Amino acid sequence: MARWEPHTKERLARAALELYSEYGYERTTVAQIAARAGLTERTYFRHFRDKREVLFDGAHSLETTLSEAVAAAPGGASPRAALAAGLDAIGLAFQGAREQARTRQAVISAQQELQERELIKLASLTRVLAEALRLRGVEETRASLLAEAGCGVFKTAFVRWVGDERPRGGASAGEVALAALLREGLDTLGDALARD
């Protein structure tokens, strides 16, 4: 086997998702994942600490995308506008990944252990968002509340996006949907708070 394999991490992630979907998370081993990817177990453990982490590898990248987008919002932007910029960036980050996200969500939904890890990931995303807002000068309590609300919008939109069974009319229509659902969710939240 070659010393360096191109796209190793992506191959392992794809193999894991395929096997988890086919046989279930509990019945899949790291050895099976490595074999499906054409790699060794040792190579697997160079990239992932255990078989669970392969499903959550993108969390840090998502946090970075969110915090950088909030920071890059124009200086005079309101906290809500900065939050919207972050959610827009997340929508773009998932472009073209709906089927993979659906498969991953089905695997996670079938295992309590994975659901708990997903909640930890969401809590971390909330902390990152609150910190990004605080760095823009948003008062701490307000930043925390906006971050909680923003991550609630993300969670709700994501669940709708992966669960939507309507015909898509082409890949691009499905790819844009998460961004639209995120904006819709943020607008709905704003309307609900304004009316109450």
C-alpha cells in the first residue's frame, strides 16, 4: 500500500457513512470502514480517534465558517444582520451535500449515543457564535441569547432540509434550500418576537 493516499480522510468518511447506513452504526467496525476505503485500521486512527468521530469531523470547519462570516459582516451591521451573515455562510457550506447530510442524519437519529454527540456539537456551535457576536461588541447576555436563537434556527432548518421529500427539479434547487430555510427561520423568529 502506498505511503500517502490521496483524499484519505474523505474516503474513510464516505466508507463509514456507507457502512453505517447499510449495516448500522453498532454493527460496523473500524476494520470494516478501513477495508471499504482500501486503507488500514492504523490509517483510520491517524485521522479519527474512534468510529463515532468520523461522523462529526466537520464540526470545527462549520464553527470556523460561522465565526468568520459573523466577523466579516459590515462594521455597522446590526447583531441580527451579523447572525444572518453567519447563517448564510452555513447554508453555502452545505451546498451540494444534502444527500450525504440526509444519510448522516438517519444514522445519528438511530443511535442515542450519536444524538448526544450531535447535541454537544450544537452547544459548541452556540458558544462559538456567542463569542463571535461578543467580539463585534454585542453585550454578553444579548450575544448569548442571539446565539441560542441562531442555533435553534439552524437546527430547525437543517431538520426540515434533510427531511424534505418534495421533488427538487435538479440538484441546484435542493442545494439552495438550506440557505432559504435558514433565512425563513430567522425571519419567522424575528416576526414572532416582534408580535409578542
